[in-house]
Amino acid sequence: MEATIEVAGLRKRFGEVPALDGMSFTVTPGRVTGFVGPNGAGKSTTMRVVLGLDAADAGTALVGGRPYRSLRTPLAHVGALLDGAAPQPGRTARHHLLWLAHSQGFAGRRVDEVLELAGLAAVARRRAGGFSLGMRQRLGIAAALLGDPPVLMLDEPFNGLDPDGIVWMRGLLRSLAAEGRAVLVSSHLMSELEDTAGHLVVAGRGRVVADTSVADLIEAASGGRVTLRTRARAEAMETLARAGATVAATGRDTLTAGGLAAERVVELLTRDGVPFAEVSAHRATLEEAYMDLTRDAVEFRGAAR
Amino acid sequence: MSGFRRLVRAEWTKFRTVRGWVLGLVAAVALTAGLGLQAAAGSHASCGMGAVEVACPAPPVGPGGEAVTDRFFFVHQRLDGDGAITARVASMTGRIRKPDERPGVTNLVPGVVPWAKAGVMVKDGTRQGAAYAAVMVTGGHGVRMQHGFTEDRAGTAASAPVWLRLVRSGDELTGFESPDGRTWAEVGTATLAGLPESVRIGLFVTSPGDLTFSQDVLGGTVAVQRFTEATAAFEQVGVRGAATGGAWSHDDVGVTVGPGGAPHHPGRHVRQGDTFTVTGTGDIAPAGDEGGMRAEQTLTGLLAGLVVVVVVAAGFAAAEYRGGLIRITLAAAPGRGRVLAAKAIVVGTVTFAAGLAAAAVTVPLGVRVLEANGNRVLPVSLLTGARVVVGSAALLALAAVLALALGALLRRGVLAVAVAVAVIVLPYFLATVSVLPLEAARWLLRLTPAAGFAVQQTVMEYPQVAGHYAPVLGYYPLPPWGGLAVLAAYAALALGLAVAALRRRDA
């Protein structure tokens, strides 16, 4: 099976409130795709629609090119960690995984393997009701990995993890992607995905506001803005504006120019003999880029597309 | 199908890995058996013979093995081989005891109850329960041909005076009636398998108690049965056949003898030539609930077991909704109807097994304990006993499936238990504790899921026996499997609604 998730034109309303408003994106194998956006952006709803748990009013959601409901052993195709889907408190971790394994016809041996993988071997015979949030997340990961699926879809997997757990989770996500799986990870905190996600789908108000690689997103958010310190502010502004830059004075002898690379700025100023003291390219952080995007949730497409 | 089998296995794993549910099933078995056996152990019976307590005599048992009532006045003689008896029942009169108007003075009024019987009979001796066939005229139901205590065939609606004839040919007996002694019409034929060569042939009269119903203060129906006796004048009595023509004997078959040795309500007869005036009281009929305790009365604890099973089954469904487990379940098995079907199969099977274990132990053991304590227990055939045991298990299983469906539909365990108890246990309770008028109780047991309890009925209703056929005495308005089918229909309906809701709703 192809390791992809394809979501196209999903629409869904909860009463009057639109939860999904044309959500479309594709998750490709071999990398971690971060699915970010503020709470209420439609991330969890999208994931539930992909898994056939919620019905969309319009649009399609395919896993490996097929609707989830048509899969005969779904856990061998897609491993999911869902928000608001806790194992029954009275059942042990091992038994929780055991019934899941039985539902797919997997051998009981696989249960012990994923318990080991998720670092839960020591507490396998303890009831899930006594688990910390972090342990419950690990149990959810174990369940997602049960069928060794080519596609993983994890809703807020960092929730409740301690720093060790976060490091473990990042490593796990990277290695799963490196094995050629499609990994979609949602988070409402961009920082959690820094260094992990190679690609981002940014959601806002039920739709995709950015679908881009992390590098392009930062590049775009930086917007090619250059900060310039010069004694001849007026001449510099005139030179740069003539070259097509968006110029703004930010102080008595500082200004910013948008739309031109730093090298081009230096070249222009040198050509016209305008003195300058300092030229620096402004580089946005991922967090800034994300804040920029989601502040007003305007439609945005990265250059990579 | 293999996918569905995996699903059933997964649900079974789910069920057995929650300790509370497994303990619940064990508790259901323990409650059913424990309460039933405890009640049986606490139930003692003995019969007084004056100051002396004696073991109660075993109830007479008919040729079919069922408990019977066999009390009548019999004027008879010996018949070897084929033969016949003819008589004209010239008149039928009687007396009925009514409530005393003056304390201490017995209030007897003239009258004949509808099922008072007077006629001619061939019987395998005078022992209670012995095989017989008889043609008779009744107080209000015309001419009848009866045999084997349970068999009844109607002739004409004639009342006395009427001619009756019973002809024996081998083990076949044929009854005739005639308005004038010349033109005869056949009423019916009975084959008494294994009837010996030598039998008794003669005249009999009997008269069952006068059954009246009234409303008690709580709203229940109270049935009162009062003593009656009937007297018939037989004329032109003629008997033919080998060994007949000898002296007439008479027996007050089944008469109870008081402490002083005097018979209680004795029958009697007077002979003047070939005219006999015979007076008798009693009945020749299946014993019904009056013959002793019913085997299913050992299953009183099943109601408690059923409540526990309902709690477990409703919880099995509602647990899916407490922490969002349903999402994990449906992600693993997207076919929603199949998920519920698998759950129903698991909960139905485990509760059936639990119910079977409980009933298979409780009924035979309970009956043995009751009998050891001197109680009469109505005998039941192996088939009926098996039906009660298997049916009770099915009752538990269907109640569990209904509760499961309610749990899935309402998504709240407590609510589902409340509704299940309200529709299964409450109507059963109301219908069987004498707080409702008889008809209201019977309608409850027709229309509600409590109809399923009919599967436990061991006593039978006979149109030819006036009885208080009330749920409180173990008589249900629907046949055993019919009643269970009503419960099954409710369970199926609830399951269908639950599947529809599960398909419609977002998880």
C-alpha cells in the first residue's frame, strides 16, 4: 500500500459552526509532516474524518488511496493516536493491546514487542487507569504501532510527556519517517515540532493556510526583509525604493527593506555610493512564522508548492 | 466472516479482561443458585394427622407422569375384556357452599358448577391416578369424553337428562350419547395403551370447587374456591361383558380422612333396582398449581441474577463511551453494525453460559432440597425441565442483549440499567405480586419484555379445568417460547436502534 494520506475539500459543520472548511492536503511517505494550528483549527476533526469516525459533509479522505472504512485490517495500514480516546481504566495495558491485536488477527507476541518499543514493558500488567498522561500516550503509541503500519497519524502525541518523553517521541517520529512511513503529527505548539517535522501543514479555521517545507516557511516568513543602518537614510530609501523594495524607516538612521535580498541591497547601495554601516538579513523563527500565519489565518502557499 | 470472527474474539478479550464484569457473571450465578437454594432450604412442609405430624403423601400421578387430582364417587363392578355400560343420567343437582352469613353456620345453596361431572367410566382399578376413560354430562359444558386426566373432547351441549354409553374394545374406548336411548352419536374415542384385561366399569359423580374472584384492597385479584357436591340420578343402568353382572362395589376415590378416621366431605350412593343416585365431590383433572410447588419456584434468585447481568451488559456497552474507547474500537473495526453484533454475541453467549450453569444446578438441586423438606413438587417431564433450564439461560442472555443495546443507545450505563430494569424486572414484579387486576397483569406479560419469563412455566392451562390461571401462580398468558420470542423481539429492536444510532452518530 502506498504510504499516503490524501485529504481533499473536507467540509463539516457542528451545528452552525464550520469545523472544516475545505481542508485539503497530502501527506507523503518518508518524512514527518507537522499538522499545526491553533486549537479549534480542525486538526482533530480532520484526523477523525480520515479514520471514518466522523462523517464529513463534503470532500474525501483517503489512506493509501482507499477510504479507511474499506480496509479489512485497518491497523495494519494506519496507526493512530487520537485525542479523547482513552483505553478503559480497568483493563491492563497488555490486555488493551491484546484485544486490539485480536481484532486484527495479529499474534499476541506483537503486543509484547510494541510494549517494549513504547517503554511500557515494566507496567504491562498494570491497569491503564493508574497511568500518568505520559504513560497513556506511550500506550497509545504502542497501539498505533501494533500493526507496523506504513501510515501513522498522531494527534498531540507530546501532550503530557516529560522532557525525556519528548526527546524519545522526537527520535521515534524521525526514525519512523526514516523507515519510509508517512507520519502526520498534530500539535498546537509549533516548538514541539521544531527539528522533527520536515514538512508542515498549517491549519486555521478549518482549512489549510500553509502547506510547505519548514525551510521555505521560515524563508517566506522572513519575507526577504533587510535591516539597514545608514547615515544617509533618505538616499538609501530612494535607491532601494527605485529598485522595487518596500522601504520603511524604523529609526533616525535605520530602515528596513522588503523584497530584496541582502546581497542585492549591498550591490545597489554601493553602486549609488550611498554609505551604510550595517546590513543584516532578518531571519524569522519557526514560531514567528507560525504566529504570522495563524494570526489572521490568511490563505498562504509556500514557494515549494 | 473471518473478519467478524476476529471481532467477536476481540470483544471477548475485552470482556474477560475487565475483572468487574467477570466477577459480575460469577455473582449472577451465585445469586441465582444461592438465593434459590436458600429459599428451598427454608421451605418445609409436613401434614398434620391430629397431633401427629407426618410426611405429606405424594400427590397422585397420572399415566403421563403429571400430578393429577383424582377424587370422585365411583359405583363400579368388574369387567374382563370387551364390554359396555349404558345409563340414562336423569337429573343432576348439587349444592354449593357460599360465604357463611351467620358465623358457624355452613351456608349451602342449591346449584351445580359448570364443570361438575356425572357419567360412566372404565378405569384401571380404583387407585388414584390410574388410567381411565369416561363419557359424562357436565353442569354447564354439555357432554364430554375425557381420558388420561388431560384429554377432553366435547360432545353436544346437552344437559341431563341424557343417555350415555361407553364401549370397551381391547384398549380402545368409545363414548356415545343419545337423547332418547335409541339414536346414538359418537362423542369420542380414547386409546388407553396397556389397559389390563380386567378393569372396573361403572358410574361416577364428581364436582370441583366453586371458583370466585374478587378484588383485594391492593388491587390484586383474589380467587376463592368453595366446596361443592353434585348428585346425579342414573336410570336403566346396563352393563354387559365378561365377569359383569356381579355385585356393585363403591369407592369414594381419593377421599381425605380426618384425624378421627372420618372421611372429609364423603360421597355416597343409593341404589333402587337399576336406578342409582350418586353424590360426589372433587375432580378428575390435572392438578395444576394446587398439586404442589412448581419446579421453577427454585429459580426465584434468577431475578437477582438477571439484574446483575443487566448491569454487566449495560456497562459493557457504556464503557465504550466513558473515555472515548469507542474511537479506538471503531478505528480498529470500522464496520459499526458488526461491532455491536460482535458485542451482542459475546454478552449473549457468556450470560447464556452463566444462566445455564446457574439453572442447571439450581433447579434439580432445589427440587431435591424441597422434597427432602417434605414439600410436594409437581413432577415435570425431562423435556419440560430442560426447557425451563435452557429457557432461563436464554432469558438471561436476551435480557443482557437488551441491556447492551440500551447501553449503546443511551451511552450511559446507569441510565441503561434503569431502563432495562424498568422494562424487564418491574413489569414481571408487578404482574406476579398480586397488586394488579388479573387481566392487567396478563397484559403486562404479553406486551413488555417481561413476557420472556413465560419460558419458566411448568404448569399447564386446561380449558376443561376452571382454575385461577394467574401469573402469580405460574401461569403466563403466552406460551413458553412465544413469551421468550417477545423478549427476543425487544432485544432485536433495541439492537437495531442502537446500530442505527451508532451509524448515524460521529464517534
